[in-house]
Amino acid sequence: MENAFFRQTFALTKREMKHWYRSRIQIFMSLIQPLIWLGLFGTIMGGMMESAGGITGYFDALAMGMIIITALTTSMNSGISLVWDRRFGFLDKIRAAPIPRGAIPLSRVLASTMKSLIQCTIVFIIAMILGLNISGEAFGVWSIPVFIMTVVGISLTFSSVFVALGLVLKSHEAFMGINMLLMMPMMFVSGAMFPTGFIENEILRGIANCNPLTYAADALRSVFIDTGPGNMLLSMPNISWYADLGILLAVAMVITIMGMAFARRALIVR
């Protein structure tokens, strides 16, 4: 039974990945956004901060944040394929097939995680071309595993939620509306775009400190560009990267389990 479960999950994951890499325009559009943010916003804001407050390295900090945001946007779009599968009748067919119900949402989460890893790696390479300065003091053999685990943590957290939403919502417009409603606040009320020290409102700063994106961005900055625990471009400079990563992975585990349980129930109770 276990072998059949993994085999069926792999087959559905493979189908989802085929749909993705055959859609060249979708891949291009998902990569053009971080390129614009890094090329325009990062350069302009970095110059403004350097001239006004003497803060250097904002472009490097934003580059790490854009990797996290790329994982976020990819994960938040993970449930849209389920909405289309319902509309075209494919979801009803796999619901009627003799496969475990848990394989359906799990395959979408795994596919979303793989997409995020590929796209985040490409964004990292683009950032290097545009001038990302990796600190020799921060970078080490642990940096690549931290990169992978951070992207996986964000992908599992948000793809689990939005896959479950994709199984509940029957309208493509409703799904996209919720997606757009949540995406911008998640981006800006976090430490991905700006470290939380730059947020003056105490309530927003508290919300940002509870946002998983903040811990993910700090973890990447600490192992790629940070040169010390007092760096202003860290949201919580007194927390080490392994504490940030541990918090993120713990949150990812809890939300993934809850999301998969909810998604499985949504498939059984229509």
C-alpha cells in the first residue's frame, strides 16, 4: 500500500511538473518580476539608503528577500491548477480513481516545492549577475543546505494552505482574488523587502516578526551576506541563522500537516 501511495503521488507530481515546464510564458513571467524588483527597486532604494543614512548592502539584502518572495508567489499559485482541474473534470476523475486521497494534495505541494527550488536558484543566479556581493565571512559549506531548506520551508508552508484553498474554492476568480489580497501584505509586512527595524509602526513590526518570511529572509542573509550579529539588514540581529531556520521549519511542519489533513477532508466531503 505504501509503495502504491508513493508511486501514485510521484505520477501526479510528474504530471504537474510537465504542465509547468511546457508553459514557457508562465516560467518567464514568474522570473521577470524579481528581475524588475532587483534591477529597479533594489538599485534605486539602495542608492537612496546609502546617500541618506549611510546604510550599505541593501541590494544584497533585497536579493535574498526576492528569493523568498519567489518561493512565496510560486507556492500561492499552487492551488490554481486544482481549480482548473475541477473545471475541466480531471479532479472528478482522480477522485473516482482507486488512489489514496492524500496523494492528490501532496503531489501538488511537492510539485510546488520543486518549482520553487528551480525558480529561486535562477533568481539567485540573476542576482549574482546584477551584482550580489556574497560575504566570504558568512558563506560556507552550510549556505547551500540552508538555502534549500529555507525555500522548502516557505514552499511547504504556503503551498499547503493554497492547495487546500484550491480544493475548497470552485471559482477561479475567487481564488485569484484571495491570492492577490494576501500576497502584497505578506510581502511588505515581513522582513523580506525591508528588515523589520525599518518599520516604525509597532503593530506592523509585531506582525512582521510573526511572518515566516521574516525568518526565512534572515536565515538566507545570515549565511550569504551578513558579517556579524549586529548587522542592520537583519530583522532580528540577535537570533542566529539556525534559530531562524528552526522556527521556519517548525512552522512549515505544523501548517503542512494541518493543510494536508484539511485538503484530504475536502476531497472526501465535497
